[in-house]
Amino acid sequence: MKFNRITMFYFTFIMMVILSACKTDNASTSGKESKEESAKTRIYKSDKGDIELPANPIRVVVADQDYVGEVPALGITPVGASDWIFETPYYKDQLKGVESVGDKTSISIGKVAGLKPDVILTYNEEYYEQLSKVAPTVLLPFGKYNYRERLTKIGEILNKKEEAKKALAAFDEKIKTKKNELFQKIDKNEKAALVELSDKQVYLFGKNYGRGGEIIYNEFGLHAPAKVEEAAFKTGWAEISLETLPEYLGEADYIFLGVRGASVGANNDEARKKEIMSLKVWKYLPAVKAGNVYI
């Protein structure tokens, strides 16, 4: 009995030592893994070659306004973005606290560096090398990817693949709902045109150059007048003269109109819009006469 008690004592003591050692070792290993995880990187195959990125980037600078929307869609508020995007009402609440890094033609490398980004997104070849010296920079060539592909790509860059899938699924559901609502109001065969006025030019836009074309034409399945499709769908846009408005827009049931002066200012934009709308060549367009012009 005495032997058994002594044996049991030593056995218990040894087990306690072993367990204590294991616990210490596990804690040490766990701490090591935690440190390794925080310092972990991965390789992303970009158009500029392999880039080493943080495992989970948090501080993101978007150096071109065209790519800003994808970042909050993935659950990340960028720390910096280019100027023009701040003028867009849609992003007013989404970009609170985000710093401007200059417009896309004059990015401030100093401002970008001061934000200590984990990752920089751009399509600007001119600034790519300078930005790459600040932080890992991924160049996504403009126009190479449609908006779905671009969201997926940026999801890969920011390690938010699942968030990208969920965002696209939610988008598809919304499109389905809105498409059903739309075709309860209009006929599927009606035609829509996207027109933009600048200080001197008149532009038509197609299905892959912004201005809502991707939604109206690709998602909802509406068509543009044949002449508009012929002129603008392949290149994305086309410049036309005022005199040819009836030729291009005579078959349009709806016109979505944007007014944007390159450098003339808001007051001049309004003046330009009034000037065009006062012309007979505009007034007698079927969509205008029917009241189907949407600014």
C-alpha cells in the first residue's frame, strides 16, 4: 500500500510537470503562430508580375476614382482616394474620414505615403513605379475587366473573395427585382440612349463605358437605337454633332442625359444644358416630346 502511494505521488508529480511543459510549449507555439500570422504575406499574380501582399490588407489607398466603389462593397473603407470621387453624392456617406490623395492626374505621393497603406490600387501607369515604392501596388488596366470581373479581382487582392461573391449575389438579386418592376412599366422593345453634353461636344455612350450602360443594356437587356449601337457599342462611346441628333436619337423612347463640362464649371454646365434644350433639333426628338428625358 505504501509503495502504491509513493508510486502514485511520483506519477502525479511527473504528469503535472509534463502537462505544464506541454502548456508552456503550446502557449509558446501559439504565440509564435500568432506572430507569424500577423506577419504573413501572399503572392498575387498581377499584370505587372508577382506582388507580395499582406495576408489581410486593411489600409487601402485607391489612386483612381473608378475603382473606389469596389472597396467599401467588400467591407473596407479606404484610407485614401483620388479627388474626383468626393464630388459624387452616392459616396458621400461611404467615404467619411477618407483622405484625398489628389486627382488621378496629379497624385500626391507624399500624401499616399503618409497614410501608410497596406495596398494601393491604380490603373495609372505613370504613377505606378512611384506608388510601388510606397507600398505593394496592384495595377488593374482600365477597361480590361468589366465591373463584375473587377470586383472579383479586387476581392482577390484584398483577400475578400467570399465578400465579393456575396456582393455580386446581392447585386444580382436586386437587378432581378428592379428588372421585373421595370418591365411592368415599359415594353421590352422600347429603346434607350445615353447622352452626355460637355462644354462643346455631344457624346453617346454604349454598354461598357459607365454612365449606366452596363445596367441598362447588359443587365436589363434594353436596346439602344440601331444607329447608337452601331456608333458607340464597340468603342464604348462616340462623339456626334448637334445636327445629327435626330439621326441617332430619333428611335429613342428614353434618353438618359448627363451634363458635364471638362473645366467650365457648374454654372456653365447648366447654361449648356439650357442651350441644347432650347434648340428645335432637341425639342422635336420623340423622347423629349414624350417627357422621357432623365437627367
